[in-house]
Amino acid sequence: AGIGNGLSEEILVDYLRGVVILPRPGDVRAEGWAGIEGIWHDFDDFPPKVGETINAYIGTPVSLASLDIMVRDVIKAYRDSGRPVVDVLLPEQDITPGVVQLVVIEGELSRIRVEGVDAEYEDYLRRQMSIKKGDEIHSRQIQQDLNWLNKSPYRKVDLIYAPGYEFGQTDIILRVVDSNPFWYYVGYENSGTEALGEDRIVAGFNWGDMFGPDQGLSYQLTADMDFSTVAGHSLVYQGALPWRHWLTLLGSYVSVDAEIPVGDGTFVKSGGESSQASLRYAIPLNAPGGQVREVQMGFDYKSSNNNLEFGGADVFDVTTEIFQFMAGYDMSLSDRMGITSLDLRGFYSPGDWTAQNSDEVFDAARAGSTSDYLYASLGVERQQRLPEEWSARLRAQGQVSNGNLQASEQLGAGGYDSVRGFEQRVIRGDEGLFASAEIYTPPVSLGRIMEWENETDELRFLGFFDYANLTNVNRLPD
């Protein structure tokens, strides 16, 4: 009788006493091993799960069918232990002493091949892989390398394994699809505020490899339609460091010239300025397959004499300066049905660093606020695939604080990115929550309907429900 692939279930040995694990076929003793009890091997790094799998067979009868099942189970145990390229051989041998010899051949890297890019970029991507020729292939290390390569928004890298030139060797093939790292844009938004007008023109560029691979610069101009009320400039540098960390530098400047209502239908023309300089240092963390984890540290400097950008209608007699530290944690988890992401941020300001960073100045700009404060925010999002190419998106953002905050640090709600149907940042609060649920229809290609060649367009419709509830920590007396 036989099972599986037809191998015999006839008992060859009544009792399996031991299993010998060997690295090379030439190490096999055709006459068999005697005096071995349990598992014997000479590997420096032997996965515990493989030992547990083999131990389950110790003391059981041996047949060709059971040996075949054991070999398959051992291969699976190696792969579950992060060894994706492994072969287990059962060579010809004498097993009458009750000892079975298995040859385990773990794939060693022969070379890394890169497809889809030019020679210079190919060499750069190859150098980003931490695994080197002759190293054993571990899936966690490979996944970390792949996550690092895919951090750039300008490329998508897939990895496959292929046989190497020699027995026991494996090639890694990186298949790269890259996009143009330089692009510019011009657009229109109605994302402004009541005090500064709703209409906005935006223009800018992104140059992803301005200073070399993964060393990019972006710029954006935001202004009202006739460039008379608002003019904002932002410049962002983002670069990969040789030790696999990311550095981001941001600078921005906004000038406003608004007519502020003072009652009885009277308006006073007043100007304001805001500036910011920020640093972020990101460290990717080790994570299981399908997960991406990262911690961030940073520092912000902000200076402003108004809250007009944030939905307010005030220009102050004083200029506030903010000096604050931040720490954050990001995580995303991919599964076959979608992606779940989490974004946690904490901010701390020690206060009293300059004359404009004092409790007196802060209270003049926002009653009840102090220059030393602490607040934290948490964002959670789920993108879900649904049957028939429908999809859904759920997200929520919350914030808590130990006191009243300046307008730039408050949580705002209203507008296209929070509660649609209301003015941008129509309300602000030191603490609170906003949430959104969206459902998307299956995509429609107008290009395909019009029979265009090489169409890449996609049109979707969506329905949404938005909610927000914000409050201040210390309310002013009535």
C-alpha cells in the first residue's frame, strides 16, 4: 500500500532512534550511523523549529512514505524559520541501525541581478542590498532590504530567486519599475479660509534625484488668484543616509495681507507673517513580512504673528516663537484584503527659550496658553478591498493635550481633508477626534470607452460620511 506520491508504507525500521543532519552529500555514510540518539548536526545556526519537527518523528516506525513526509515537513520548517531557499535530500543509505541521514542544502547567494534600469542605477540598487555573495539567504534580511528599496516613491522593486551557476547557489533578481523622478504641477484649490479667501493656486516641482539617487528636493508655491492676499513658499529636502536612515528638512514662509473685521461692518487691513524650519530623522525598524515600522525624531521652530492660515481671523501685536521636540512611530500592515496603517506623534515644548517663547507672549496670542506644553496625536487608517472591485477607506485622527495650544498646534476640522461640506478648518480644538468612512465604486476607464491607445486613466465615484468633535482644554469664562 502507498500514500501521497505512491511510496510504500511498509515498515523498514520499527523505531527511529536518531536523525543526522549533514551539509553536503559527500558527508553521507552509506553504511549508516550507529549510536545516535535524537538529532545530531554540526550547524552553527540550526533553527529550533526544524528540531521540533524532526523530534516529532523520533521513536516512530520508519517507512518510505513516512520519510518522504518528514523531508517535506523539514523543508517547510526551514521556510517557516526564515530560510526560503533550502533543499533537503534523503540519500541512499543503510538505516537498519535506526538512524536516518538527511542532507540539508541552504541556498547561498551567487549574485544579484538587476533588471529594468541603467547600469549606474543598477550598481546603486545592488549596493543597497545587505546580503553579499556567499551569504545564506534569510527571508527577514531580504524583506528588510526590499522594504528599504521600496521606500522611494519613484520606484517599485520586486524580488525573485533563480538557480545560480553552481550547485547550492542562488541568484537574486531585482525587477525594477521606476518613474520619472522630476515632475512639476500647477493646480487650483478652494482650500482657503474665510479671512484669506477660498481660491488658491498651487504650483511646484518634485526632483527625486536632484542630488543623486534617493536625494530629492521639492518646492511649492501657494497663493491667492491675484497674488495679493496670500503667498506661501515651502521647500523640502529628503535624503537616504548610508546607514539606512532618512533625513528630512523643511522650510516654509507665508505672508498674508488681509482685511480683518472689527465690527460695525468695518475692516482693518493688516499683514502677517509665519515661518517654519523643521527636521525629521526616521529610523526603519525590523518587522515581519507584510509590515513596515519606523520611528521618528525631530525638532520644529515656528514663528507667527497671526492665526489666519489656520482658520482664525486675528493678527497679534506680538510674534510667538515655538521650539518643540517630537517623537513618532509609524506602522503599516499589508494583507490580502488591504492595508492598515497607524501614525503616532508626541510633541513637547520646554518653553522660555526666547523672549517670544514666553508664557506672557503665548497668552497674548491665545488666552490660557503657555510656552511649555505636551500633546499627542494618533491616526489610524484602513483601506479595504471589497467584492466586484469596490473598495472602502476608514480613517480616524485624534489628539490630546495638557493645555491650550497655539493655532498651529491645534487639531482643525472642516474642509476637503477632514469634514467635507464645511469651510477649511472651520473649527479648531486642543483636543478632539475626527473620523471618515468612504466607499469607492469600481474603476471606469474613459480611455478604454473612447478606444484610446495605451489608456491608463481611472475614474471612481465615492460616497462618504465625516464626523468631528473638538474641544479646548481650558475654556474662557462666559
